[in-house]
Amino acid sequence: MSYEEAKKRYAELGIDTEQALKALESKAISIHCWQGDDVVGFDNKDGGAGNGIQTTGDYPGRARNFEELKADFLKAASLIPGKKRINLHACYAVFEPGEWVDRDRQEYRHFVPWVEFAKEHGFGIDFNPTCFSHPMVKDGLTLSSPDETVRKFWIDHCINCRRIAQKIGEALGDQVLNNVWIPDGYKDIPADRLGPRLRLKDSLDQIFAEPCPNVIDSVESKVFAIGVESYTVGSNEFYLAYAATHPGVYDLLDNGHFHPTEYVSDKIPALLCYFDKIPLHVTRPVRWDSDHVVNCDDELREIMKEIVRNGALEKVLIGLDFFDASINRVAAWVIGTRAAQKGLLYALLQPDAALKKCQDTGDFTRRMMLMEEAKFLPVEEVWEEYCRRQGVPAREDWYEEVLQYEKTVLSKRG
Ligand code: RNT
Ligand code: ZN
């Protein structure tokens, strides 16, 4: 089937493929830099990811420094259509040769090389404090620590990060998402569940005190992590209530951070009743918060459907969050980002108006019939047309380029 034929088939259901392509093209996806180096960063040379997050796998070719990470990201970006942002963590500070600065004293200048990179290639930037993989995480705690030296260190880090994000936003003439996630919690049954949360609340109040007009602030909840099974300070209720009572702070939903029978696709329309922005971490949790590479699976499509059919493309900030060290990392970026975009396109090509009408008139048989028929509409032809217009490979041939890159670049790394 050709694109023109697919366009006609969609038109029969009142769906305009050209409009869908326009919407897809204008929606930026924030691609996380940390898939490229297994969440190691540039400021903790001996360690990998720690404190509740970890990568598994030993595929060769991990990016070991700024130059390698940039090159790998660019390779992936060249195979991904549409608008792209790069999501940075504070641990990706770029130091002068011989320089090392701890996280509470980082400055904007350490991220200027990233801003230059973003400007050169037309990427947006998003930012995150890195409150993990660091010796100042004491007893698994950061912003909720009872040790005031520890808590102050991380408050200072988070305040610095907002200032850095503000300057990045000013330099790019853009809004920068600055998302706070902390690993704080306990492996075993806590004796005090309230104290840590009150301390976290106080830390957040200090962190968000300064106005930063180019920053979109968010907080990210979690259920549990390895070694943090019994209690998580920054739980869903805690952060949702914090965001709801602090205008300008948003609740970030990571779809790996809920009980396996809970769905972020259902949380999006709940939050849309109250918030004008919902930042997302789109991931693929396999049985738990495993951060597998995003695939175009049922829940991904359902998440995208909730964004599209509620007219929330501007309100929902789509960011990715996965890290797989068991496969080619550049391919992981390309697969995951293209999957997210395919899911979005799929959602943009649904007969939403007709389906809603069925629901509101109680015609549930027709609703089910139409939903099922819509599953096999020719989305592939529209996707390929999109890739052709964007000048990126439309089909699996993109993988040949990654293999070539692996042969000439990645495999040469020690
Ligand atoms: C951890 C959170 C957090 C991190 C990144 C690296 O469970 O999902 O978002 O994955 O910030
Ligand atoms: Zn996340």
C-alpha cells in the first residue's frame, strides 16, 4: 500500500494523516543522555549508577567521556526523525582538564559545552540534579537526611541545578525541565515514616524558593528500589500533594514507578484536571522498575492516546528514561525513541471523535468494534512517509548504520 492509499483509508474514518504528521513533527521528545554511558556520568570515574538504580549488561562500547557521548548521541539522533531535546543530569558536568568540582559547587560554565552542542544541532535541553551515585548519599538518604550536613549538601546541589537550568534556558531562549528524583528510603521497616517526609518537604521549599522563569520544576515519585523495599520517602502521594499545593512545581510520572497493576495512561487524564503540565519519564518496566528500552507496546500506545485525545500535546512533556547495557547503546536510543514516536503517531491516527461519541451515547458495542478495527489501520505507510520527509531511514536499514558505527567507532573503545 502506498502513502496515498493509506491516506484515503484513514480519510474514510475522518482521520487526516497530514494533520497527524504535522503534530508528530512539532512534538519534541526529550532523549536522556544516560542511556549512552550506563548512567555513570563524568564526575564519578570509579563508580556506576548506584542508590536504587542500576544498569545490567556488559555490551562493549560504552561512552566514557563527553566527546564519545556527544558522538554517540549524534549518531542516534541522525536516525531519529522529528524534534529532539537532550536530557542531562548534573553528573554530566564537563570539566576543564584536571578539574573536578563537587556537586554542591557546580556552575553553569560546566554545562556550556552542552549548550553549544545543543545550539549547533538544534536540540533543546532538559536537566536533573544527580542525587545518587555519590558518597554524600548517607544511609541511603539525601534531601530527607536527619544529618543536616548531608541534607544541606543536597539542597545546595538542587539549588545550583535550578540556577544552571535557568541559565541554560536563557541561553537557548527556552523553558528547561528540571526534575528532582531522590533515592531516599529504607530497606527495612521504618520507625518513623513522617520525619523524613517533613524534612524532604522543607528541603523542597528551600530548593524552589528562588524564581527561575525559564525553569519548569518537577518532582518524581517512586514505589521502591533494590535495597529500598520497605519505604520510599518521595512516594506518589507525597509528591502529588506537594505539586498540587505548590504552583509551578509539577508531578513527573515515570511509568516504571508504580505498582505493576497501576497505569500511567490512566493517571494522565486525572492530572490533566488539575495541572497545566505533566512531565513524563517513558520507560518499559518488565515486572518492576527495570528501565528496559521503550517498545511500542500496549501501555505506550495507551499513554500516547491519552495525550492526543485529550488535546494535551502541549501540556505533556515527553521524556524517555531507560538504560540497557546489554545491547548496542546507540541502537537502544534509536529503537526506544522511534518506538515512542510510533506510539504517538498511532495515537494521532485514531478515530477519537467517533469513539468518544460511541461512549457518550452508550454504544459500547460500536466502541469496541471500532477500537479493534482501528488497530490494523495502515500506520506503517504513514510512519515511512514521515521518515522520508524527515530525511531519516524509514525502515530497518537504519540498523546497518549503527552496525557500521559499532565496527568503526564503538568496538575500538577499550
Ligand atoms: C530512577 C528515576 C530517575 C532516573 C534518572 C537517571 O528510578 O527513574 O528518573 O532513572 O534520573
Ligand atoms: Zn525516571
